[in-house]
Amino acid sequence: MFIKSTLAVAAALFASAAFAQVPAGYPADYQKLIDGAKKEGKLVVYGATDSKATQPLIKEFSALYPGISVEYNDMNSTEVYNRFISEAAAGGNTADVMWSSAMDLQMRLASDGHALKYKSVEASKIPGWAVWDDQAYGTTFEPAAIVYNKRLLDPKEVPQNHAEFAKLIQQPKFKDKVTTYDIEKSGVGFMFMTQDAKENPNFLDLENAFGVAKVRVQSSTGTMMERISSGENLIGYNVLGSYALVRAKSDPSIGVVLPKDYTLILSRVMFINKAAKNVNAAKLWLDFMLSHRGQTVIANDSKLYAIRADVTGETTSADLIKQIGKDNVKPVPVHPIVLQFLGPAKRMAFLKQWKETAGKK
């Protein structure tokens, strides 16, 4: 009995000591933040990242800060936004941290006053375009890709830029065989397409090409890749490249192109809820996600493409920039400028044009 209780006390002291460790290079008073998070003992995150990719991050965070349980709620990007808005309006419990690939929806929430102003100790280690007003932070560096079926497309047919893609899909064999996001239901899909409208001088030609092909729309990356892999669809547009490049390594049917004229880069935006119940734990989570340790997990285990330039691994921004070319990389900024198409009038006008061109059946 005595031995058991002694071991229990020793284990408790060891856990406490492990928990108390301030990461190297952090300010000494960071200990107060750790102690506050320990008292809270919980963190609630709403995210649009697959649970499978998030689990290694939760595991590493728990090893660094034992005693804080992370409740991760996996939804699509539109659901993340709608659930938070409705819960916040009702004054009930909601997320401590919001993390989504729909950068425009995240920036709407942040600029509408839902984000806590917190200067992360890691803020200087990520690009300037990925931080807004110490409130919203980009955490990844993920390309919008063209994905195709390698078994059913001749290598000579594979488009290398947006103009070649638009020309290709107007061929009769691509009718009903092209897929992209449903931009009415997918937040990230709408954002990618509106960014295309800004970057591509021939965007209307692209929309009309989708109409000729009778494009098939989906609300998730996974569904698009399944249909391309099976041959039900031959090619997909603006597919989230982080998922596609990882899938291509294990699926011989999947081919991936990062367009040579320009490749849009998405960064999953994270912010702390201004009314967070577990605010200290939320700050620890944000700092961890931007830290070298967290970004290394993102690059090697979650495979979402680390945004930090000093991280090495399987999926990093440095490797991607080398592959695409610095001048062809077009990051979507973490900034209210991405809200351009979210106003009701502009959104309706954009969707109307999409239906009249790409959506015609």
C-alpha cells in the first residue's frame, strides 16, 4: 500500500514537473499561461481539417502539456462557420479555437470582432502575409491543384496551366467527367474560385469551359478524389493539394499538377474566440501550432504543408516553392481583403454568373 501511494505521488510530481516546463526560448512568465491552462484542463476546437490529420497534433500537444484534454470537432468549412455563429449568438458554449481552410469565412469572423487579440510568441517565425492584427494566423501552406486519373489520361493530355485545362475539358470525352467544389456549399471552394477570378484574366473562359463539360460538383476533397481514382471523373479542379499529393503516393491512379502559370496557396486560419472559456489553453494551442515542434508534426505526420521556412520534412512550404517557382506561388493573404466577394450583393452576383456559365446543363 505504501509503495503504491509513493509511486502515485512520484508519478504525480513527475507529471507536474513535465507540465511545468516552459518551451525553450519562451519568456519566463509563460509559466503563468501554462498554469492557467492546467487549471482549465480542457480545450475545444472547431476545425475543417480531417480528424486523421489532426490526431498527431493533439497527441504531441498532450505530450507537451499533459492534463489538458482537447475536444476536436471535425466539420466542413461552412458548418464550422455556421455552428460558431449560431452558438455565439445564443450565448451558449462554443469553440475556444476556430481553425478552418475557408480563409474568407475565418476573416469575416475575426474582423467582426470574434477574435481575441493575442501576439503569439511564434508570430515572427511565419510570413507577414499569414498574420493579421495579432488576431488571425495562417498555419499551413497548401496548394490548389489539378488532379487527374493517370490510368485514363494520356501524359500528353495533362494540362500544365489554367488555359490548357480550360481548353482540354471542352473535348467531348470530358463531358460529365470533370469535378470541382460546389461553391455554394463549400466555403473553401467558393474562396478558391473567387481568388481565381482575381488572378486569372481569362476566368470567364474557364467558367464557360466548365459549362461545356457539364462539371460535377462536390462538397469535399475526399469525394472528388474517390471519383477521380475510380474513373467516374477524369479530372478535378482546385482540389486541395495537401490531401491530393499525399493520396497520390499510395494511389497509382492519382496524378497531381500544380499549375505553372500560378498556383493558389491556402493557409488554414486559426484564431482564439474572444469569449473563449479556456483562453489559456487556447493560447498554448495556437503557440504550439506555430512552433517548430508543431509545424514539424504538420509537415511529417499531418502532411498539411508547414508554413514555417525553417521546418524540414515530407510536406513543407520550402519544398513547394522550389517545385512551383517563387514567382508562381500566389498565397491568399490572411487579411480582410479576402472578404471582397462575401458581401451579399457580390456573392449573389458571383454565384449568378457561375450558374449561367459553369452551371449550365
